[in-house]
Amino acid sequence: MKTHLNVKAPSNILSGLFEEKKWISSKFLYDEQGSQLFEQITDLPEYYQTRTEARILLENLSTWKSVFHEPSALIELGSGSSKKTKILLDHVKNIESYIPIDISEEFLADTVTQLQTSYPEIHIQGVSADYTQPFTLPDLKGKKKVIFFPGSTIGNFEPGEAERFLGNIRSLLEPGDELILGVDRKKDETVIEAAYDDAAGVTAAFNKNLITRINREHEASIDVESFSHVALYNSSAGRIEMHLESVRDQVLSVGGHTIEVKKQERIHTENSYKYDPEDIIQLGRSSGFLLQRVVSDEREYFSVCLMEV
Ligand code: AVJ
């Protein structure tokens, strides 16, 4: 079984810098340093998402128990350290196989080794793949398949991409299988903007790390401090945007090219879309899923959605 998705993702970190409206794909945020910074972001007081989702998972155990009421395989997209997954593995029976899928092979190997020690009775089979590209699942005959896509990672897809992506995920599943999807909700923009512009400056460092990465990978020497971090909620599009804003007129010299950047000109570096339940119903409809259940925190900042084929 294969999934396929063409995302608006240039092969090169520089290519969007030659366009009229400069941009860098958010996938380039996650080099080693960037992945570490993102881990730090998840602990920030302003970044409510990770904590809230973990709490929702813990406070709705009966929901997950009924999802896994028969022998099942849990397939996680972008598993990372599998922190949230442990909540499911610790409290739910019938998870016979766990298939973490992650792009970072080393990270995945470590996670699998550690988890296998903690959960000797679960068959753990890591798949090292970019899950936005075609990938193959191991044979899971006779088991209910439950796809777990937490963290509001879906928010980084453009709406049309999210639809196509979930449509492809849908094609891996059969009637009776399910999808557990974590989404960050639309809310007061000051709350969202603070989560992407924290007081300690970790998100700013995460964004500016793109400049550091360009310097390292393309033998450039752009002044990291010549850009400032900008995070703004675009309410009509329902997304938070990150940009790098030039503090002065400058000419970047990278990869044998020169790029003119005006003072206050912005390089768009990330979109993170927010989804309310009605948006999820819509997304489900257009990708072949039926929204079955939405569980949220009391502030309705975040939702975990249960979708069936
Ligand atoms: C990993 C895409 C879920 O959008 O909240 C965090 C990335 N960017 N702070 C998010 C991110 C800035 C994060 N996701």
C-alpha cells in the first residue's frame, strides 16, 4: 500500500528566495538544531498545544479504549520521541503492533529500541520514511488499523494539500479502521500569537535558525540579526504565519547568486492552520472520512478528532 502527496515543497532551501514574494518551506526548520529548538518550544509556557493535547489524551481514556476494542495496529505519522503515544500504550489494551513512521532514521531507531524495552509484549516496527511521500506499511493482517497523527502537524499543510494527504491516508485503510487527528483550534489571536512569539525568544531562534542553516549549507555569511522574527495570525485564512523581516536593505550573497532584500521586506517561513470542528467535518468529507467524535480541553484550545472510514 502506498500513499503519495505532492506538497508545495521546493527541493532547495534557497529556491523560494528568488520568487517575487520570498518564502522558505517550513520543512527546512527541522535540522538538528531546529528539532532541538522545537522540543524546547513544546515546554514553553505560551505554547499550550503539546500540554493541552497530552491532557486531552489522558482525560479521555474511555474513548481510546473503545477505539482499540479489538486487536489493533497503531500507526503514528511523524512519531518523534513518541511521548504522546505512551499515553495510549500505557492505558489501552489490544495494541498488538506499533508502527512509528519518522523521517529521522537515527531518532527512530533509538525510539524503537527504548520503547521495545518498556513494552516487550508489543510488536514495534519502525518505518523510516517521509510520510508525505509514498511509503509502504508492513503487513498488518487481521488487525484493526488506527492511524495516529497528533501535534497539529496537519496545520503545516495548505488546505488543499491536507485534503489530498488525508485522502491518501484514507486509501491505506479499510472499513472499521480509524484516524486519530490532533488539531489546534481557532481562538483569540493574542493567545495564538504569544504561542509563536514567546517571551524567552525560543521561537524567534527557531525561525532565525533558517538563516544559520543557509549560512552553513551554502557557505553564506548572512547576519542572523539582520532579520527579526514576526508571527502574526491571519484570521481570514485561519492560520498563524511566521516571517523573517529584514531590519535593513541588504544584498544576500548565497550559492553564487545575489538576492536583494529591502528593509522591512519579509521572508514567509511557515503557515500553521487552525481547525475548528466544522473545518474538520469539511476536511473529512472531502477526503473520505466521517468525523465521529471530537474531544477538547475546557478552553477549547485544542481538539483530538476521531474519524472513521
Ligand atoms: C510542528 C507544525 C505543529 O505549527 O505549532 C511551533 C511548528 N512553529 N512554533 C506548530 C511550530 C512555531 C508546530 N507544528
